Amino acid sequence: MRYDLIIFDNDGVLVDSEPISNTILAGYLSELGHPTTYEDSLRDYMGSAVHRIHDLVLERSGQRLPEDFDKTLHARIFAAFEQELKPVAGAEDLLGRLVADGVSYCLASSGSHERIRVGHLVTGLDEWFEDSWIFSSQDVGRGKPAPDLFLHAAEQMGVPPERCVVVEDSPLGVEAARAAGMDVYGFTAMTPADRLSGAKGCFSDLSELPDLLA
């Protein structure tokens, strides 16, 4: 493989959580008096840390979200995960192939460590990740589109940024990877390729990834 480390985004790339979480987020914001459609949520918040929701709502409305917003949002999302969450099609096969081939990988997600852990336990993906291979925006000062999270993951894994490749499904994630000096491939299962235009290449099925990176 041309790279020493694959850095995966989590939501939408490994766990099929984006439809669930963005439906809940749109509904909760609308409930609080900030009308938001599912499409609005995908456009504005997909791939971002939760602080971006607070920042954009304040910028647009001049109003702050309730102090318990994060707690309530996560409780609703986690409850839905327990009932509905599945791994992205092909995720387990891909991770199994990487392990068999001795390819190093890790995860860098805008989601909290708790969100990652809940999602992996529900889907069974926890067996494919050591705790030391999981990085969250909680670990750094700024989430995507800043490069901090990807640079932190590379440093902790002991791999120079130029030897890393990122797998992302959001424009914010692609921007962050490029800012980190890393190649990035866009996963188009939910996001049109033209919104991931900064990626080195795009693909629609996880089974295609190993050949792209060869």
C-alpha cells in the first residue's frame, strides 16, 4: 500500500449513523424554535463536532442553545442507536482484510468518545479497534475542518502526516485532511462527489477502497 496509516472517519464511513443522528438533530433544533430540515442538518452539521451546532445557531439567531442541549441530544441519539444502528455495508469485511494484510489503521471522529463507543458496541465494530486507535474531537482544541484531530491521530500512531491517508464522507472532513497535509478519499454513499471535490478520489462502496490505496 502507498500509505503507512489509514485514518477513518467514523459516522457515515464505518457506522451508518448519519441518517439517524441528523434526523434527530433537525427535529430537536426545530423543537427549540430553530426550524431545521434533515437536508439542512446534513449540509450544515454533518462531520462536525457539536460545538459547531452551538456556534451556527448563535450566529444565525442570536440565541444560545439550552445548557442541557448536548446531554439531551446525545441521549436521544444513543437511544435510537440501540434500536436502529448498523455498520456501513462492507465495513467489517474491509477491516478484516486490512488486519489480514497487516495494514495499520485508526479512527478520528468529530463525535465524542462515548458516541464512538456506543456505536461500536451496538454494531460489533468494537472488536476491530483498540482503545489507543480511537481519537475524538474531544482530544483536541478544534474539531474539523481544522486539521488538529488528524494531526493528533498521526502523531499518536507514530506516522508522519504525509504517509497517512484519510477516508471521509463530509466536506468538513475533506477540508481538515487536506489542511493536515494528508491525502483523502471521499466516500460518496451519502455525499455527492462534487461536494467532496478536494478529495484525491471518490468511491461509493467500501470494497473499492483497498484497490484505490494500492
